[in-house]
Amino acid sequence: MIKDIIDETHQRMAKAVEVARDEFAQVRTGRANPALFQNIPVEYYGTPTPLNQLASVQNIEARTLLISPYDKSALHEIEKAIRDQPNLGVNPTNDGDVIRVTLPELTEERRHEYVRLVRQKAEEARVVVRSLRRKANDDFDALKGEIGDDEIARGEKEIDALTKEHVEQIDASLKRKESELLEV
């Protein structure tokens, strides 16, 4: 019973760390990264569809991405969706077959703004991990009387260790992303 709670909590915490890393990847650095564009919603036949389902995104130069739609009729909708993204600040060019996106240099102010955004996302991930710890501890409390106090205490210590490990993973990812953002 305790092992099941620990295993489930571990899986959920690992998922929270993975989601945080994905969120970090979507924050723009000085280099072009296809992950920036993967989840942009494109209006495709009346349905918002993630860009990665409509086109391939390739990194052709340090600051240039090439977007090749699978369906050429979606070219204008893809271009409009990219242009409408406020946090990217890009102007895509369409040659009739593909879309080229050149990312402008980041200003110092914009870099610091992105660092604040990444720190906020990291804190949200830490909150998720801590709430998972709280839920696991509540589950342990519900088992009091059925299972010995020593086993429950051991389970709580293991959950605390898992929490610490996952928070450290989030912090390490945050540190890497911050140094990437502040690199000129």
C-alpha cells in the first residue's frame, strides 16, 4: 500500500519535472529552437491544431527556422498564427511552399523578462511537486491504524527525499535555462 503511494507520487513528480522542462524549451533564447513553435495553435478547418501536427519545423541556421506544411492550403493560417504570437516577436516570410522565420536578437531587457518568466514557471513546477508530497502524506495519514506508524514514517521520509530530488532537478533545469538566456 505504501509502496503504491510512493510509486504513484514518484511518477507524477517526474511528469511535473518533464512538463517544466517542456515549458522552459518553449521560452526563446538567442538561438532558434523548433520547440518554440511546436504548440502554437493554428486554426485549421475551424479547429485549433498544434503547429507540430500541421508542419515540420527545421533549424536551418542559428536564428532561422524553416516551416514546411504537410498541407500547402494551411500555409497562410500557419503564417498568421506565428505572426499573432505576442511572446515571439517575429515576422514570418512565406514563399508559397515554406515559411521562413528569422528570430531577431534579444535585447537585454527582453532577456531579463524571459528569465523572470522561466523563474515563474519553475516556481509553479515546485508548487506542483510540493502539492504531490502533501497529497501522499494525506494518503499516509488515511492509512494510520491499518499500517504501523514506523512504516508510515518511513514512507513520509521517502516522499520527502523524492520531493527534494525533483525540486533539485527543476532548479538544475532552471539554472541551465537562465544561463542560456543571459548568454549574449
